[in-house]
Amino acid sequence: MFAREDVMKWQNEICADLMRRSGIREGDTVIDFGCGRGHYAFALSIVVGSHGTVYGLDTNAAVLDVLKQDAEYRHCKNVIPVKTEPEVNMPFDDHSADAVLIYDLIHETDLRQPFLQEAHRVLKQGGILWI
């Protein structure tokens, strides 16, 4: 198992740099669908900065509690946990997100098409979809 410091270093440096290179910018609104404990959410938080927002969506309330606690520990006020239902419905307006991440999730579901349709609905024109 990795030490917390190793994970934080990966998030703060390597993953954050990868997100920047993908086109995610300061001030963006990003949805991390199936965020779990927030490994990508915290890297995104660094990239979007205090003027951006990262919504961490998950069906598991327990992992969202961990995400919330870690966000408080790290002073990441721009990471917002959102509890979702098993159905694929993102609680956001059409064309409201600059980027949607569906990492480590889509291969585990039979709902691939609904995930992609919902991501398309919430993405702004020219938005980034990461799978």
C-alpha cells in the first residue's frame, strides 16, 4: 500500500501536470463521475484553482465522506462531493461543464451508452471527455 504522502505527491505533481496537458484550465468546471476517494479530483482541484470547481460524483456515500474529509484536510474548497443514484443522471444543466472524467468506471458497467450520452449533455461545446 502506498503511503499517503506518495499518493499526494502523485496527485499534486504528476497527475495535475497530466490534467493541465489535457487542456483543463484554471477556472474550469469539471465533473469527476465515479470519483471514489478523489484521487483525480484533488489533482483537478490544483489545476482549476480557486475560481474553478470539481464535482466528485459517486453512488457510494462512504467514499464521498472520505472525499469530503480529505477535501477539508487539504483545504480544497473547490472539491464538492455529490451523491448520485445508480441510474446515469448527472445533476447538472446542459452544457455546464468544461470537462467530464469517467475514469476507472466505464469498463465496469453495462451502461456505457447512457454514460456517454449524459457526458455529452453536460459538456460545453469543445469540452473535454476523459475515459
